[in-house]
Amino acid sequence: MHVPSGADRPHRDFLNIADFSPADTFALLALAERMRVGAYADKPLAGKALAMLFMKSSTRTRMSFEVGAIQLGGTAHFLSPRDVQIGRGEPIGDTARVLSRYVHGIMIRTFAHQDVIELAQYADIPVINGLTDLSHPCQILADVLTVQQHLGDIRGKTVAWIGDGNNMANSWIEAAAHLGFALRLACPAGYDPDEQFLAHAASQGANVQLLRDPREAVANADVVTTDVWASMGQEEEQAKRALAFALYQVDGDLMARARSHAIFLHCLPAHRGEEVTADVIDGPQSVVWDEAENRLHIQKAIMAALMGNVPL
């Protein structure tokens, strides 16, 4: 936390799942659920503006934050690398100081997680992590909201992650330690999640298992989820990764090992025929379109809490 210039209260950032307490996270999810079902009509961002820094392109992140800010009464302003001086060598700290004089919050979607940390260090306004190579907390909270929408309280449920130990896997690990559900990750050797997230989960006594066999991971799971084999910036590794992940495709046979009520999640975009088959992602257990919609609702809740001072 840091105290913004001319304000009488500290502000909060959302860089990782644990930046909210478990109690506040569940309150945030409850607020997002009210927004999802149309039971929230307040405009806590009236007269406020969100700066959206995109070092990585996106469909869902841009639209959900932009539409969400407008629905809450505010404005959102898209800034690509061509639109800001960071792309021409301006220090991140200088950009943070300048934006703090213009807007009331910053969302950044970028590569290096350290850039988000530095932005938050120098900004006098809330900073929201829209995605880094290390973590993707907004997506995971949208996923948890989707689980609760379809299966009820996530506490006590079992989530199976199949594939790359990427930013999504890291944030799933953090969420499991934070929110009290079991997580089994099936990743090929050499593609494990970040060790600091695994170590933190172990220190918290979380029920997190790292496995090699996807069949073991999905056995009796309530949720099965995956992501592309090669994320943005890893395209040159596509052929190598296709070989490494060949046995980690979520198909009908794998889904059949999960519980009969199990749901399938994917943060999108998806590559049918690679990490998931069409019959799964387009089938009756898939809730990926609800999941995509829930990015809007959870991010509205985050902005309401951080920028609109809505109590949790």
C-alpha cells in the first residue's frame, strides 16, 4: 500500500490473488455475482477514468475493462506501446507518476511482472494486473466466479489443470492456497509452474498436487481447465511444445474421468484440436462463454472496490 497525493486514505493494488484477504476475495466475488445477475445499479466510477496500458494485445481484457468502466459510470482509455512513451524508453516510474495526475486507476497487460510491480511502486492510484507472464489474477477470479455460478461454493471442490505451468497455472495455485479448494496440476516435465507459487502453497498447507499424468489429475474432479500450449510470445516454440504436450489434450475420454457434473474452463483463445478437442469446448460441460462474460463482472467488482471505494 502507498498513500496517494492529496488523499486521506491508502489505496490498494491488485497485482496477485493474495492482494485481497480471503474474506475480501469472497466479498468481491459476491459483489461480482450481484453485478452478473443485474442486482447492482450504482455508478461508483462516475467522474473517474481508467488508463489501460496494453503491451500485449487482447480481446477479452480490453473489452471487459472498457465496457465495465463505462457501465460503472466512468471512462476507460486504451494505450498501446505506440501511444505511450514506455515504448520509446521512458522509465515506467515516470509514466506512473504522470498517469497518477490524469486518471484514477491503471490496468496494465504486459510481459514482465516486474514492470507491474514498478508501476505500482510509483503510482499514487490503484494498479490492476491485467496479465503478466507470471500471473493472471483477474482471469482466475473470473474462473472462480464461473465455478460458483455453476457448482456453488468453490471451497471443497477439486480443480484439475492440464498442460503448461504458465501464468494461469501460477494463479490457480495461489487461489487454491487462498480460497480453500483442491488443485491438481498435470504438466509435462520441464513445464512446471513457478516454484515460488508452489512453495507458498506448500507453506500454507494448501491441497495442491503437481502430477505428470493428466488422467490422475482429472479423476473425480469438479472442474477441468487448460490453456493454449504456446502462449503469446512463445510462437517460435510451437513445434517443440506440440510434441511435449501431445498427451495433455483435454478430450472426451479425459473429461469422462471427471465427475459427471464437472465443468470445462478455458481462458481463451482456444486452439481446437490441440489443447482441447472441439467436442469438449463446444460440448455440454463447457462453460467457457460464461467464463468469458464473467471477466466483465469480476473486473467491474475490482474497479468498484479499488477506484470507487465500494466497501467489501
